[in-house]
Amino acid sequence: MFSNVFSLFSGEQSAVVDVLNIESTTVPEPSHPYYPLNLKLVKYTEPTYSFVFLLTCFFCAVSVVAILSLILIYHKKSVASLDKGYFIWFNITGCIHVFLEGYLSLFYGTIAEDNGIMSQLWKEYSLSDSRYLSSDPFVVIMESVTAAIWGPVAFLTSIAIYNNYPSRHLLQLTISIGLKRFITGSTLSELISYG
């Protein structure tokens, strides 16, 4: 043991290489930036758009929905100002559920290899949770339920607000607070995801 230490000080550096075994411990570079790094993403392609561009596209789409909703509800005298804001919010929510989450539900198997704007939005989102990009069955099912049920319920809520139906209160409560937990089992999903 001391001979290796003395050889280090005497200028023999081959002992350092032998002790650390540097050449045999090199780790290959991952083919993607998602965790875990050993995640298998078949046919993964790097995104071509920047984060800023994708965020701009997303907010432009949200702005278009908000402006169109505002134009539609603005002159409606029978709807209170706060309810007009809810109308805009539920239209945005419905579009996000139906279009963005619906896209994941339909194309979950090809998002990793596709470089369309919607796929790249999901690639960016997947940096926080790679299950969205790896076609995790649980995530795909939960997003499909969200796209198929909660998107249309958000649009029904908007229609009820626009027409000043009393059912708007029950629909708002349902989508905002809690029936979602009972129908989709989101408490169970949280236990499975994080437990």
C-alpha cells in the first residue's frame, strides 16, 4: 500500500491510472436529456424548436382562445362580469384538455420521434416527468380520461355559463374541485405515482 503512495510522489503516475482504472469506468453519454438516463426511448429525436418558441406558440394559442371567448361573451348582458371570466377560463381549460392532452392520448407512441410543435411541447413537459414521453400506460390512461371527459365537461360548463343555466354551478364545482377524484381515482393515482 505504501509503495503505491511513495510511487505517486516519485513521479510514477501509472499507479494513479491503475488505482482509479479510468479507462474502464467511462459512462456512455445518454441519447436523451430525460431521467432516468437509462430510459429507453425508441427512435428519439432531439427537439428542433427552442423552449421560448414553444412557450410563445402555447401562449399565442391560449390568447386566441381567450380573445375569441371574450368576443363571444362580451356583449352578453345577462352574464355577470365574474362569470364572463369563468367562461373564458373554462374555454381555455377545455381546449387544453381536448387538444393538448388529447394529442398525447392519440399519439403517445410516436411523440419521442416526432418533431411537430405538439410533440415538442410534450417533450418539453416530459423534462419534468419522463413518463409522458415513455408511453407509461398509467399516464396515457389518465390523460385519455382527462381529454375525453374533463375537456367536454369544461365546454359544457362554458355553454351553461353563456346561457346562464343554473347547472353551471354544479358543473363548475364538479370540474374545479372534486368529482374528478372519485371518477378518475386521482387519489389512487397520486399514491401509485409518488408512493
